[in-house]
Amino acid sequence: MRLKIVTLLYIISSNFCFPDLFSDIGSPDDNLTIFGARPIYTNGGKTNVIVDDFSWIDDTRPAEELNQIAAAIEEWKAAGIQYAAYYGLGGVESAAGAASMGDAGKVRNLDGNYGGYNFTRSAFRDYLINAGKTAVDLGATYFLLDGAAPGLKALSFDDEILAEFRYYLQANFNDLELEAIGVTDVATFNYRDYLVSSEGGNYTNNDSIINNNPSGTLWEAWLSNIRDLERAFFEEWTSSIRNYAKNEYSTTVYFGGNRYEGARQWDNIDKFDFGIAETFLDSRGYPYHNLEHIYKNIRNFNKRFWSWNFPANTGIFNGSNDPWGKYKITELSKVFMAEAIAAGGLYQSPIDWVSYYHVDNRLTSLAPYYRFVRSHPGLFNLMEAGEFAVVYNEAYEISNPEDFTKGYRGIMMLLGDVHRPFDVLFAGHPDKRGGSDPFASADLTAYKAIVLPNTRRMTNSQVGILDDYLSNGGTIIGLGKIADLDEDGNNVSSSRTFDDHFGSNATTIVNSGKAIAFDSNLGNLYHENAATSNSETNWEVTAGNLSSLSSYQSTWASAVDGVVARSFTTTLSRLVNIHRYRSSSDGSEIYHLVNRDINLSEDVNNQSINVTSEAVTSVSIPSGFNSSSVKLSWMTIESPNPIELPFSVNNGMLEFEIPSFVVWGVLKVGTIADTPLSIDEEPESNFDMITLGNRPDRVDENGDISLNYMYWRGGNHGGIPWSFPYFATDDNEVDSVRLYYRFSNDKSTWGEWLLHSTTDVSGSNVSGQLSFDAPDGEGHYQLRIQAVDDIGQYEVVISSRDETGYGVDWTPPQPPKNVSEATYSSGTWIEGPLQSLAFTWDPPIDNLSGYWNANVYISNGHINIADGSLTNIDYEWSPTLSDLNIGESYKLLYRQEDAAGNWGDTVELFSFRYGTLPVADLKDIEVVEKDSMLTLSWKRPISNEYSHASFYFRPASDLYGNWISAGLSPDSNTINHDIENLINGTEYQVKVVSVAKDGRFGNELVLENVYTPLDTPSPPSAPTNVVVTPDTNIGSINISWTD
């Protein structure tokens, strides 16, 4: 377990509740580890592992987004919650990640087209491993791989897999064998070309292969090679990320792959830490066909199974009739949860953010179930202790699932209905998992009987183990043909004697043991009659089904019950399934009883559960106890405190009465059950990003704010103060919500978290609005909230995580500098014809949020003759001009907006007059800076039209301010002019315009430099009291005076 020191928000309160950083965090081997949505949605049944909250993670996401993810995961870890990252074979949910691989990461169809992603391509394997390492960097400890059982027959025909196939052929065939299968030169053999040739079958694309498989040794070799590559991929993927997590962070990480329920689930189960699968409850006929077979079978590998499907996310069970419909918790959800955990499986909370928001899905009805299991840890994670063991025959399910699977699952259904607790033993194929077979180390003597449901393909070793068990006093029940084939399908009945005990309806003594044989595959018959399918997703139990099931139960009982004594008898309905476990600490036996007697209805809101009747029951006394020391404890969801049940003893059995219960009851036989722990979860709170749409401070791929209209406040995007929605949850009652903020001038260095406000609330699911007034002025703010519940528990928060952010900017932007036109200077006359101008300028500067856009115009003061809209990357404009009037003045007007929605004033960037210049410019203009004034001198223009000059000034700091008139020269002969009443030390711009005799202005000359009036110092006063003294010794005089 990765132990990480975190800095908590100590500023929040002296009563802040620090989490236990060293408590056990949910592991996949813990029966009580619950997967699901973030805790804000699951209070009352908080998840231990948050699943895929941030979607597909890789290093192409913006750095700021990755930092936010890391902080959230770190905070969840501080609360004892882990994070599961989601990936998949077949597709890549990261557009940037897919683009980085190009076709090098894609599978190749036989027809030459590329599409999809899979493990045959090294570029994709490397990408998936690096993405996993990124997730480890962010704190993820679980990894889920969807689509992890792709069809292997025509997965890809890329160059890499063709090269791998050549290596495989070289390693597994000699030259003569290769020649016999049509490979004359293995070094250059191209299986892709072979398949499209007439010799190879004239295949055209992948579908043509899938629809009509090739046959023969070469094809079998191709499939074997791909299976080897698949296993090698899982080894590379898991070990690379495991080692990275261990070496870089001393962290243990866990892996699961969606491998479905059949034999493919087990091929590479040793590479995973838990099993996962889509189980398609609707088409399988749930609840009549449940998942006990896989919950129990995977325990042979000391792992647990998690179903990605459950009633709340299944269309016919949540009322949407849509595979993607919103989750809805119903009565069937209670049955599913009880079945999953009681059978030793892992469980997913049936709620997500969509259903929480849009259908008000809440865990209220399931909260007692979560509280029950978490308050009784001693009733879970125990040793399996079935009376019977059903053998799973991997080799036969691989080769002939039609003849094995239903019978294997069906016999477990029968055992459940007749109240015979059972486990599953896994008889593996010797070619799988490196030859490791759980059956070799299984303790068959722990069971009263071993059930073989049409287990035909068994190894000699497996048969030897069964034979020893049988000969030494065990009971084996065989349904149909048993062990007449070896693992490869060869008929070995003539060389074996074990199979002779089975195949007909008989019970025979074999040394000290007994073999009970059924000529029919009773499990298959039971499975077929468990329910009737009216359509793929519409199942019902008919009267005919019930009659058949009863008949099969009788057939079973007449052959078995007289041979295998019962450890548990009860008058409970067949719809109550029983799971038995044993405590390794004191030998007590724990029975989980799950009532599956539910009335399904077309309207899922009308589902109801038939409460059990009181049931007369007898149970055996566990080893290590006697009738004087043994105790019976009974607990249910509705009454979690254990009650001691009275009993009598009859023939060594304890006889008693089980009280009625609704869905789930637990019986402990041995020591008295512990009093339940007190469970009160910490509260949770969050900003309502669903209502907002996104985090306002969300960034794009370049790390820039992508939603300026949401992020910035102070301009026209929203005033100050502003409000934003929040919600908070608790398993009991939220008492208050606290709003915190921290401030930054530059969005890089942040101040301390400060409490802004506390809002009193009441309820287990509360929502409302919080107001914020940006107390530190313009800048950047990060915000977060913390809930407090009614007993003073504080939501777990860490100081490194913010939950949202806003910027505050109310200062208008400044117009650009260094405006120029490609050919002409501002203020000049331009002779026609004039069709366009080309303006450029420096990028505009804004104090905080940054330049965003601008509107530009060419105007004559009355109408606009050209206009345009510029974006934040446009620093030029080339308007098309027409209908210009001779002698008229035109201006380039500019108004810009910053990202916060603050608009600057409209300013003049450039001006011109259209037509022929009427008078020449002043020449050789010079400026002398004087006290409070500037003195201009010039040479008069050589022009008969020149009349006088006009002068203007403005502070240089006001680049686009209005020009102030500084008077006129009196006549054409004057060659100097004073601009008076200026402020010393202030820089000024000066504009000079020559004026024609007819009053028309010439070019407006803005002098290039800026000028600063200076104080002129006065001459010093004459000295007084002057004294001159001669010094005859050295031939000099001394002079002194008074200033």
C-alpha cells in the first residue's frame, strides 16, 4: 500500500477530523471492496474505489488538468479511497493519443485498410503502458481494461504479427513439417499473402475469414501464435506498470480485464488481480440465471469477480429499456447486492453522476445493506465451506461450451434450490497459465461430495486425484459422461476405469467411496427450465418450468440424499439460496441466506419482495463445538444486532426456527456474533459542475483557459459578487458548508487558504448557492468547500487541491502601440485611386485577462465605409475601400475587449485625407525644452499656398488621447512658436499641421520624439563682504566672501 504524507487543511478548524492514513484501503481480495462513483454521489454506501471519473488518462492532456486529477486522487486517498483508471483494447478515447500513433498503432485488415487498436501493434502497446504510467504518476492504483477478450481469428494482419508468426513457425516446426503445411521458405513466408491466394482460400478481408475459417495445421498454428501474443501482452502491460509503480512510488497496483464469463475469462486470469466482465443480465435471464458460478469459480485463484452489469444499469430492470439509460435503484438491486457479496463477489454501487442529477437516484434504500456489511466485518472474507464441490472442466468448455456450460451452471442452480451449500473446483487445461492447475492443490476431502457435470475432457492427473478421493471414502456424483476424453479430446475410455462408474443411473461402491451416476446431464435440464424466454430480454417462470424443476429436484434427492447426509435442512423456499463459510479464527460456520423471491413487474417501481415465513431449520454442529458450547446468532439487514436463537438437539443436529426476513439474513453457528460496529460516514460536498457545465478554470490542450465567459468576472461576463451552485451529502445529516478561497496575482504562486463564509444547512442531500465577493481584488481565485455533519465530522480535504477557480479583472484593456500602414503614414493625404490599406500593430497589452478581440472601422465621422472583427491573434487588418470622397478626412477606429469582457474606449489608430495634398509640410522642425514650455522653430514650406501653421500637443502617456490645440502661427513668415503652460517633467507629443490659404489642412505631422519641459535655473546672486588678503611669502592673495 502506498503511504503518502499529505498536508491537510489545518486552517479549517481546530476540530478538523484527520483521516486514518494507515487504515486498510480496499483491495480486490476484500469481499467488501465496493467500486463506483465518487463519494459525493454514494454517501450512505461510499465506494472504496472510484471508477473512471476522469475518463481516459494519458500524458497528452493539459498539465493543469493532470494536476487537478492528481490532487483529487490524493484527497480521495487521504479519505481511504482509491482510483481506478479505465482503458480498452479496440479503441482509444484520447484523440491526441490516437493521433500520436497514427496507423502504426492500428490493426490491419486483410484488405489493407487500417482501423482500431490492439495488442499486435507495438506502438499501441507502448502507448497503453505509458498511459498507465501517467495514471500511476497521478495516483491511480487500479487499472481496468475493457474489450480484453477480442476475437483472435482475424485480429490483425500487420507486418509485426506476420513477423511474430514466422518466429513461431521456426520455433515449433522443422523444415519437413513446414514443407508439409505449404511453407517452403519460412524466412520470407507472408501469411497475409497466402490467405488471399488461391492456395490459401482466396480470402478478401477479415470478415471473410471470420465467416468461413480456414482449417488445417497452419491455421491452428496461427491461432496458437496469437494466443501466445495475447498472453505476452497481458504480461508486458501488467508487469511494466506494476514495476513502475513499485520502483517509483513503492505502490501496489491492481489489474482487471473485461474477459466475459466463458473460458476466455480464465486463460490469463493469473495476470490479473480480479475478474471483471459485462454479464448482460437482461439477455441471460436474470434473476433466474445468476452469477454464482463465476463468483465461486474465481476463488480457486484467490481472486474475486466484479460484474460490470447490475439491475440499476440494465435497461429492462431500470425502466428505461435503453442499454445506456440512467441508473435506477429498485428492489431487484437489493437482491443483486446481497447475492454478489454473499457469494464472495465484488460489488459496484448502482449510482453515477448522471442518475444522481437527472433522476434523483439515491442510495437511501440500499444504505442499510452497506451499513450491515461494513458493521459486521467478521461475517465476510471467510473460508469457503460448501458441502459439495462442483468441478469446472476448462478443457471441455473451451472445446464444446454447448455441451458443458449450461449443465455446469445448471447443477449449481439445482444445489442452490435444494439448499446444498457448494463451492467450485477448477480443473484446468494443461496448456493454460503456464501449466498451473488449481485442481492439483485442491483439498477434495473438505467436501462431502464432488459433482462432475458432464466433465468429459480431463487430464490423467485430474482423474487420478478424483480416483484417490473416491477410493478413500469420498462420494462423486457424475452427470452424463465423465472423463472419457483427455484434454485434447482423444477418447481414452479404454485405458481408464474411472469413467466406467458413470453414464447410467446407478450408485456403486468403489473401495471406500461411492459413485452416484445420472445418465442424463441433469444440470443442463435444470438450466433450460429455470425460466422461459419470450424474447431475448423477456423471461418468466411458467407453471411448466416449476413442474420440471420440482421433478429434477426429486430425481436428485432420491439418488443423493440417502447417500450424502445434509448439514442444513430448512422449510425455506427454494428461492432462498445458502452460502456457507468457516471462520479460521474459531471454527464457527457462517451461513448467508439470500431471498430471491421477487415479483418483477413491467413498471420497475412496482417490484416487490415476498418476505420469507418463519422456517423450521436444522444445522450440524461445527467441528470444535458441542451442543453445550455452540451458539446460534441471527442477523438481518433490518435487525443488524445479533439475536441468540434457542435450539434443541436431535441426532446431533441443532433444531431451531429462523425468523422471517426480507432479502438477506446471516446465521452464525459457533460463537456469538459480534455487536455491529457504529458506522457514520464523513460528509461530502462539491461545486455543482453539472449545472455550471464545466469547471470555469478548465484549460485547453495549450493550457489556456477555454471558457473565458465562465472564468472571468468583473467585466460583462458577470459582476461581483457572484453566486455558484453547490451540493452536499451525508449518510445522516449535513450541518454546514464552508467556503474557502486562496488568491494569486499570477496564477502560479498561491496564498494560504482562507475561510470566506459558513452556510448552515440541514438534510442528507442538500443543494444551494454560495456567494463570493473577491475580497482580494483583481487576480486569480481558487475555491473549495467543506461539509460538516451533525456530529461534527468534517469532510476530508487536503491543502493541495482546489475544486474550482475564477479570475477577476475589471480594468479595461489598452489599445495597441506602433500602428503603421504598409505604404502611408498616419495623418497624411493619400492620392487616389485607393482600393485598400494594410495596417499592422503590436500585440495589445492587458493588465490581467489578456486581449481577446476587437472591432475596427474606417469612418469619416458620419458613416463607416469599412469594418471588421478581429480575434486575439489578429494584429493586422487590410480593409477594402470604396466611395471615398475627395478632400474628406478618414480615421481607423479601434475598440478592443479583454478576456474578462471589459471593453476599452474607441480610439483613433490612424487617419488620412483622401486626395491631393493642398500645401507642403513645414521643414526642419526643431523643439527646445524650456521651463513650462516648448519652443518650436522651422523653415517655411516652399509653397505659394502656405498660409500658416497649426500646433497641438498631448501627454505622451495618453497615446490615443485627444490633441490639445496650442494655437496658430500668425502668418506664413513666422518660423517659431511657443507651446506654453505645460507641466515640467511631463513628456509630451507634438503635432504640427501646415494650413493652406483656402483653409485646407496639409499633412498632420506627429513629431517622432517626445519632449519634456524643464525648470531653467536662475543665475546666482553676487557675493557680499568680499575680503582680499595678500600673502607676500608665497606671492599670492587669499579671497573670501559671504553668499
